[in-house]
Amino acid sequence: MQLQTSTKDQLRAFVSRIERLEEEKAALAADLKEVYAEAKGTGFDVKALRKVISLRKQDDNKRREEEMVLATYLHALGMDAEESEAA
């Protein structure tokens, strides 16, 4: 199968853009890793920090809904704060 010159150029352009974006993505991933390491070195809990970032990305209503479901499950298993304090 032969591609026309314009099609080949278009393909090269797409490949070039994708490769450049992949390089940028790798650089950003390295930067994020460095920031998390810095936060950890300062004494912050990285797992909790990642959870905070995840929660901030969510829609407020969706986050509240998930928290309510989680609270319901924890309560059903006797793992909620009120049950723990009463014990």
C-alpha cells in the first residue's frame, strides 16, 4: 500500500506531535515525582496527599455521594467514628 506524499507528511506530523507530547508527559511525571518526594521529605504523608489531590479533582456532589456510601458501609461494619468512641 502506497501513501500519497501529503498523507505521508500528515502521518509524520502526527507521529512527531505524539512523540513530543510523550516526552513532555515523561518530564511532567518526573517533576511530580520530585514534588511528592520533597513533600515527603518535609514530613507530609504522600499517600494522604495523593488522596487530597484525587478528591479535589472530583465534582463536589460526586465526592459527597461517595463519602456517604463509604460512611454507610463503615457504619454497617461497626467501623465508624461514633462506634469506635463508644467502645
